Amino acid sequence: MKLLAIDVGAGTQDILFYDSSIEIANALKAILPSQPKLLASEVEKLTQLRKNIVVYGETMGGYPFGSAIKKHIEAGLKISMTPKAARTIRDDLDIVKRMNIDIISDETLIELVSKGYTQVKVGDLNLDALEAAFTPFGMDLSSIDGIAVAVQDHGEAPKGESERKFRFERLLKPGIKAGGSIEGFAFKTRHIPQEFTRMCAVDRLITERGFNGIVMDTGPAVLFGALEDEYLKTKDVVGVLNFGNQHTLGGIIKNNRLVAVYEHHTGLMDGSKAMKYLLALADENLTSEEIFNDRGHGAFVQERVGSKNIEALTILGPRKTEMKFSSQNNLHHAAPFGDQMMAGPAGLILVAQKLL
């Protein structure tokens, strides 16, 4: 199997070109700025140039792109967006309109360009750019069997319902209730529930190029991918903390099943707090209300394993060093395929081997 695996985060896109015929250590991989980050930089430059903007393309991750858009508006400049692109800011387009963003048709887009607006095309994937960059190094998209992508999707919550709670209840909790194996958190292309607008957008970017593949949420992809670490493969019960650029996910994995999980925001965490929540989760002493009221997403326990039965506590993620764990915590620093940033792609490869 040849698979292009991409984990798209707020800051980076972590890429692995998997080829089952070669050793994984020899696989082509890259850590690049994510599309939301690159496109935020593009908007910032247009703000400095005092250019009005028309945004089109697919729904993608909102941060840091949304912050750049808000600053553009605060600078007194105009922004128009097509509906799919506008859902990058919020799935509720009424909220987007109240931000002084015009929602326009494709026909109006052409008209605005003729009036001097600068076009910005958005989307979590830029396969053309990746192909141009990697083809000279042996990654030929025409030779791959599929594309697997992980993104974080809050989902399109009904009006009046919290997006934080909706994501947790509709995406993370059902996967655990269904058995907790990694394939319960993933979708084949063309089979993604419509409320997950960001994953559906990625699906379209994959299938419009003629590929089949897998789309799943970054959180479970990273938790399961962490277990590809050689040390963790020898353990049956593992506590995992992943400190992403925006979100922190803590999970208890028993015999390759996610049996308990909590999700919070990294900016509101420190090592002591994150570990306290994880151990309470293992002991079934953490409620979803406690996390939600602390401005996180939620928590859920399917099976109480007991904190004393955890065989390894592991941390990973681009912001783990900010958490200031002490050596007394006796933590293992997960490095699947020898690199902590490959946890997302490792999870994608695991699930692709099962579903593709």
C-alpha cells in the first residue's frame, strides 16, 4: 500500500508518504506550516497593503485564519466570502454576517474581482503544492492507493447549542461507545455525516482529484498513533496526553481501545492540571460538566480502569514543553516512527490498513 497521510493542525501539517514495501524509517515525511497558518499570513500581508478581499474555496480550520480576518475588518477593509469558505469562520453564517462579512455567490465573486478585490482561495489541503514539492523526491501522487487526512472538526451544531459540546457528543463519545477501536472514529471518503463540515470539505478535496481515502478527527488519530511508539507497544493500559497548538486531549487506551477521554484547550492547561484530569478520568472521577464549565469540551468514561493500573503515562504534541512537567512525573515522551510529530500520520496509517 502507498498512502499519503496528512494531519492538519492549527500550526503545522504533518505529512508522511507511506509505502508498505520499504522500512518506515526511510519514508518521505515533512512538517510544514498548515494551510490555515499560511493563508492567515497571506491575509495579514493584504491587510498591510490595504486590499479588499474576496475569499472562496472550501471550509477549513478557523484558527489562525479567522483571527487574521477579524484584524482585516478592524482595519476598515472589506471582506466577502462564498458560503463554503465562510464556514471556516463559523458554521452559522448569520454569525459570520454580523461580523461585517458579506456572503456572496460565485457570480458576485467574479464581479468583485473585476472591481479590484484580491482573491484568496482557502482549504485544508493544497495537493498541487505538495505534489510539486515532493515529486522530485519520489512522491508521485499518481502512484498512491489513497489519501488519509486528519483535521479537527467542531461540527455544525444546531442553533443555540454549544459547538464544544456538540463536537464531543457527536464525534468523540460515539466512537468510544461503539467499541473504542480506531476505525470507529474514521470515515471513508463519500461517507462522512454532513454536520462535520470541515471533514466533508476535505473529502471533496480528496475525491475531486479522483482519490479514495480516509478522513478522521485529529484527536483520536494522535492518541492511537502515539501507541506506534516502540515502548508503548509493550503496554496494555496507557494514559496519553496530547498538547496540540489549540487543543489538549487526554485518553486512556486499554488493549488498543479508547475507553475514556477528555478534551480541553491547551491555552488553559498546565502539566499539573492536565495530569490531574487524566488520573481522575481513569478513576471515573471526572465529569463532562466539570470540563465544560472549565471552558473545555467534555469528558466521558466507558470503562473505569483505575489510575493505579495505568502501565505507562505518555505525553506528546508541539506544546508539551510549555506544560512544565517535572522528572518526578515519570513520563514517557512518545515518538511513533521516531518522531512525536508523526503521531497523527501513524494513526491514519493504522486506520487505513483496516478500512481501505
